[in-house]
Amino acid sequence: SSSSSSSASSTESLRVSAASASSSAACSFLATTGKARPASSSSSSSSSSSGPSALPPMDPPAAGEPDAGALVTRLWDSCAVTGRLCWSARDIVAACAENVEWEDLSFSSKPIVGRAAVFAHLAARQRRDEACGSRLVVERACDGRTAAGFTWHRSNDGGDVGLRGTTFVEVDGDGRVVYVREIAEPLFKPGGGTARLLRAVAKPPAAPPAPLGDARHQPASASDLVAYLWLEVQGAADFRAEAARYFDKDIVYQDLNFDLPFVGLEHVASFLEEFDIPGLTFVPDRISDGEESCCFTWEVDLGVEGAARVKGVSFYECESIPGMIERRGEDGVVSQVKGKEVRVTYVRDIPESTLKPPPLQALAAAIKPDLRTFKPLLREQQAVAESCSVNAMACRTSTGDMRPDDKKLRG
């Protein structure tokens, strides 16, 4: 953001001072998104930070069809069932293809290519996080055969909520990780300033958009819905109205350029209107194939030749509601049939920061290396309640908590 850029030089000075002030800060001064401390040495799946630094051998190919969702659970979330929160650089790289491409967009604009380079990057991160007592809490993870993803936040022994992020994972036909994109949230929150900036620089199309017309259809899964909204409906004159059909009335929408989430259909509709900018196109790149939730990568096209495209990652959680849905026959006639309607209940969007590593993230890492935020953040339930209060809206429950049946939200 422009405000973050203008303060880069002073922030860098503060960062250096803070890093030299304490050894605990120095241990993670150059860390980026960071993840978690692995399980204790008694865990057979994790290696100690003092263990061998040789590149681990590659895991054998998957037996049967690949399952990216199960792999994500094994590599990043398997310890949640035992009360430990862990990951291991060796385990992750053992599950990678030789030509793996890893985009850590809080670290560099250039991808890290190859198992050896990815191992060096993750092993250094693991050592820093072990030294600082940092953990990774997986909040939501999506299913998917060829690709999956998860939302997360950093934490510590006290259970505080720190820097939040999202990771997208794609596997090849052997079930090995072939591509990853991860992004942590910006600590400077430009809020509505982002829309004003984009509106000023985007180039509107020569002709006004046409209505969607007969192109409407009923998505059957979370990944179908994402593809429908952003590859088919986007750009139509009635895009916002069509998108709103698939948002739950109690949707929680986290655009991490903002301090608080948008809660409820009315609030989210206002947000979408603000970012419905002529000439701006949200271009999906890789879309996971999940049934219940979907993680996907994207970039923003401003319609200006030669303009840089900002990359990002999003996570959509959905639920299927039985009822009457529309079906269009081959003759074009629309009829009502029994089926399941897919509705979005939760969204997290994160764009990459222009400066890498982001200066405020680097400063927070020096001051509070376990969380990488200047102070603990609100838990999601608290943020939902705060958003409802600020906007004088009703929360999902009287206390602002998530629904009791929302089993995927932890920590």
C-alpha cells in the first residue's frame, strides 16, 4: 500500500534496532510467514532442529488416486487430534515432487523451485519458530483431490492469535506436492483505501457490461461455485446480484486488508459493491476441486497494459442446503427440481504485499517473533461480534460466537 511504502525506510531502521536489542528477536528477524514448532522429539513424524540437514528422500507415489486434502491434513494438521500443533520441514519436502514450485509471497515475488531449495527455506523457518516457541493453528482446511488449502494463524504456548494467512497446495498425479502458494496478512490495513486506489488506476472497458441472461446455472460444489462466479458471472452487469444468491445470510467475509470481517449478507453486499470497479478483473489462476470448500489463487488485472498484477489467495467454505433448485434443459427451459443449493458461509481473501518482506511484518517479527503481530489479535468469534457491534447488526448468535455446529473452526 502507499502508506506502507512511504514508511518503509523508517520502519526498516526500527526493525534493525529492535532486532539487535534482543537475542530472541534476532532469532526470527528475517523470518517470513512462519509456521509452527514441530511436535516434541518423541513424535516419530517430526525431526528436531538439531537433526540431519540432508535433503530427505522422496515419499513413494500415492497408492490410487491423489488426495490433496488428506495430504494437507497429514502434513500440517495431523497433530491437532493429539493436542500438539506441528509441522516438519522434512515431512513436507519428502512429500514434494522434484520440481516443486513454492510461492511464499510474504518472502519474495520469485518462487522457490526444487526440493533442495524448498527444504533450505522451510528448515530455516522451522529453526526460527522452534527457537521462538511459535505454533501453527490450522483454522479451516478444504477437501480436494488435485488441490486443497487451509487458513491458519500463528500462536504460542499461551494460545494467543497472531499473524493469519492462507496456503494453497496442488499435487501431481503421484500425489506429490508440485505447487504451493502461501500469503500472510498485511499488518497495515488500508481498508476502503484499496478500492479508491484501484478505481483511480483501473481502465474501464470501452463497452458497458451486458447482463448474464441465460448463462445462469446451478453450481454443484464449492469449486464449481468459485469457477462459476469468477470465470462466468464476473463482468456481467448483474454480477453482484447473482453472487449474492449464493452467499449465506450469515456469511463471514474476511478481507484481510480490513481490520474486521464483514458479517451478514447486507454488509458483504456493500463490500462487493465497493470493489465492483469497471475495468478491474479478478483472474483465478488455480482452483482446488473441493466439494465442501475451495481454495484458489488469483491475480488482479487492472486493464492497463504493462501494469503489475497483484497476486493473492482466497478460501471459500460452503454448505449444501437441500431444496428446490433451478435446472436449465437442453431446450433452454428452466425448471424447478429437487437438489442441493451451495451457499458460501465463509470467505478469506489475502492479497500479496508490494514490499517483500513487508516492513511491518519484519518489525513485528523482531518485537514479537512468536506471533509476528504487535499484539494478540481478536479471535474470529470476537472479531465477528465486534464487527456486528460496530455496524449495529445482529450477530450469528446473541454472543457473536460461530454456530455450535461449525466443527472446522478451532483455536
